[in-house]
Amino acid sequence: MTVGLMVTCINDALFPDTGKAVVTLLRRLGVDVAFPSAQTCCGQPMVNTGYLDEAVPLLRNHLDAFAGYEAIVAPSGSCAGSVRHQHRIVAERSGDPGLVHAVEAAPPVHELSEYLVDVLGVTDVGAYFPHRVTYHPTCHSLRMLGVGDRPLSLLRAVRGIRLEELPGADECCGFGGTFAMKNAETSIAMGNDKARHVRSTGAEVLVAGDNSCLMHVGGLLSRQRSGVRVMHLAEVLAQTEPVVHSVTSAGSAPTREPAVGSGAPTEGGPR
């Protein structure tokens, strides 16, 4: 199966390691991954702020860029949710029956954890991450997509991990795209609540499926000098245990190849 990686704007511009981790992970599981270079914004910011007509060219570009793939995988519940639920609204508003049909016939879009659990049928992806971790389910993944416990089932299967339950996990972190800019004080207050809950777990690492939320909460954790780091789910799942080779000659020590990924998350925000 060849899937198209919908890397999303924020990952392409700010967090490219997340896209690389998705490719590493899926190829390790035997999936052929392609990156359509013509992809750009899915149109979510325009739709969310009421500019549906302006989203039409972006919708058409998305359809053209991902035409011919068997499926689309996105490391973002927010953007996957936008394509699945908002593209039809935009197409219908455009008054173009051909565009509506194109949306209906487009390849299915899966958030990463959905693709791993529902399509590939795996929860143990061979990951190794010896850190104390807590998981934040982002709003769009939780409410718009309904990913449920899929990310947690993937994390529970990671060797070496210590997974801590996050109090108030289903509460919004306060980012919300333009909400954080238009309602900064409220956004920061909500983010501080989330950061407080994260710190209460004693976790070293906060994991989520959307880098936008990690950027928001991670920035607050960094300013609080909490020592808590943030990582995208894909980057945790891409980590593997170092390979120890057998002794090759008398008296020589075994050699160790590095794991895929450093295994050492970056403090503050996503890379």
C-alpha cells in the first residue's frame, strides 16, 4: 500500500522531525510512504475563521496533490479532522457538483494513531522509549475524530516507557489556533492549568498527537522552568532500542549501534 504523507503546515515549517518520524515508523512497518511536494495548507484556518470561499483553491490543491494514493496519513488530529469534516462543507458551499464528487472520491484521511491501529492492526510498533511520559489527547483528535484510546494503546506497548495518567486530560490546552491570538489571556490561563496538571504527574515528557498544542503547552512549561519536555507521538513511536553486537574478538567490548532517533526529547517545545 502506498500512502501519502500529509505533513501539515506547522510540521513542515516548524517541526520537520515529526514528518521524518512518521516516514521512519511507517517504513519500519512495511508501508510505502510518499510525500507529495505539491501539498500545502488544507484550508482549516480559513474555514475556522469563516473564509470558506477562500478555502476552495486550497481544497482543490489538496485533492490534486493526493490524487492516486490509497490513503492519506496525517500526524495531526486537527488537520485530519479538517479534511474529513470541513472539506465537504467547503465543496458544497462552492456550488460546484464536480468538487463535491471529488471530495467524496478522495483517498481516506487517517490520523496517525487511527492508521496504525485500525488499518495496519498494530499497537506494538517495536518502539523503545525509557522515559516517564504523560499523554494529552488534543481536542480535535478526541472530539472531532474520536480517536479514543488508540494513542494510549500504542504508548502502552512501548518498551521501557512509564506512562502516567494526566489529570484533566480531556480539557482543552487553550491553543485553538487563532483562539490563542484573539483571546490570549484566556488561552494562557487554560494552558497554565494544563501545564500544572502535567507537572503533577512527575512525567519527564508530555506527548500529544498535535504539535500546535505541544507548542503552546511546551512554551509555558519552558517558561516555568519545569524540566518537562514535549514530543509528538510519532517521534516516540519511531524510537528503537540500540542494537548490541556480540563480542568479535577476545577482550573486546560489544559495540552498540545507536537507536533510531536519539531517545532524548528536547526541553521546552517540540524541537
